Amino acid sequence: MIRSRIIGTGSYLPQTILTNAELAARVDTSDDWIVERTGIAKRHIAAAGEFTSDLGTAAATAALAAAGLTPQDIDLIIVATATPDQTFPACATVIQHKLGMVHGVAFDVAAVCSGFLYALSVADAMLVSGAHRTALVIGAETFSRILDWEDRATCVLFGDGAGAVVLRAETGAGLASDHGILASRLHSDGRYNDLLYVDGGPGSTGTTGKLRMKGKEVFRHAVTNLASVMTETLAAAGLSAADVAWVVPHQANLRILEGTAKKLGLSMDQVVVTVDQHANTSAASVPLALDTAVRDGRVKPGDLLLLEAMGGGFTWGASAVRW
């Protein structure tokens, strides 16, 4: 059978860093308050004139270099983002142009913080079907542009960044020992729209709007939903939590990561944590964390990775990947 294998990872963070201490000078907060509740120490902020497509292009270029490929080897680009440069066209086509590509297919997926998992699942299906052979899957966000910088409950949580992977269709035996994506499971439930949303849009207010969140309710749903979908995904792959080498989670809040690991009986030593370094970068956070763990040597060939995320909608999902 055909498996979609990750053959390269890349990431990009803007140069400007905003620390907790600097935020405390803007709003009624403190470094201790932020670290205690979220685990976040700093976040990266895109420069004026630096767009989501720029971040995504930089991450994609790094992933291509890691895979030993050029843009001409790619025939599919899927970008997960909630902060595209424009309402349309898709951020993916902008990145396609910036990479110098005039071939293939490029489109966006909108599932907020779960977007990368959604995009990965769609790309996997398209490669397994035989319609495409090599794909770039990118999560890229400039969330700083939709934050209310006077709302201390939300502005401390988010940052900008991008991550990318190169997927290639390869032949597998159809076993859990295959390299590549072994199983993915996605969910959504629109009843919870008002717990995490942006209060505007081109089809309603005609404005971009700002992010709004009820943090306690989101936290409770996140731990429950993520533990459930991770267990479901492992079962679909014929595996269990005991087989997992690394959890590569959405980097929303350190407390969520700890709660989810505890529910699965996993040690925090098995969880890739980067939220302290760049906060919640929405759809970019999973590929950013993955690239970090790959480049520092933690992830070894044959390791089973469990990727997971939850975002506004609510949307949530997980993928079991054999490295």
C-alpha cells in the first residue's frame, strides 16, 4: 500500500521577540503570572510588511532543503492558516509563486490551531490516492495581527511563526511498522463557536476582527478531546500509548500538555515542548515543534510520533506517524 512519509521538516520564527516582561509594560500582567498559568516565556512577532506567506515560504524552503528537493519536485501545496495575507486568493498560491512554482495544485485549509493536522490528513489522502506524489504541508500564522493587545487574557498567549513538512508517497507493507502516516482522525463540533473565535469577518462585519476566548472552558474541552482522539488514532493504527516515543502536540498551554499526557499515562519526558519559546502559533505550532525535535536529534528512525491539536470551531485531531 501507499504511505505518505515525512522526508523533510522546516520552520521559521520572526526575528522580533516579545518577552513577558515587555508585555507587562503594556497590560496588567507579569512574567510570573504568565509562566505559572501557561508556561510561556516569550513569543515572536512578525515585522511590519512581513506576511504569513513570507513565514510560510521560509519554512517551506527549509523543509525542501532538509528533504534534498527543489520546488520543482513538489506537485501539491496545502497551507493551514487562519491569518492569510488576503481574504483571497489562497495563501498557498502566494507561497507557490514565491517558491517559483508554476505547476501543481495549491490551496488553503482553515481549521485554526488544528489546521496543520487537517492539512496533513488531506495531503495524505491525496498522495495515497495516487493523484499526487510529493507535497508541501505548511502551517503559518501571524496571529499578532488579530490580537486585542489590551486583553491580557489572550494577548499573552499567541505569537507568529511557520512550520512545514515535505511528504512523499512511498510503498509500505500495510503494517504498523511502516514508515509514514499510519492513521489520522479528525473531529469538529460547531456548538462551541463562542468559546474561541474572532469577532469579525468579510462576510459579517466586513472587518478582520479580534480573537476572543473563554480560557477555562477551552482548557477543559482540550484535555478531554485531545486524550480521546489520541487514543482513537492509536487504535486505528493498531497501536497503544505504550508504543509512542514522542507526542508532538499543539503548543497552546503547558498545563494542557501536562493534562493530556497524564490522561494517556505518558511521561512529560516524551512530550515535545516548545510553547515556552514561541507561545501558541496556532496552525504553525505542531510543525514548529516537530522540526525542533527532528533537528535536535530527539526523533530517531523508527520512532512512533503522535501529533495532536485542538482549535476554534471546535476542531481537533491526531496523526500517528512512524519516523
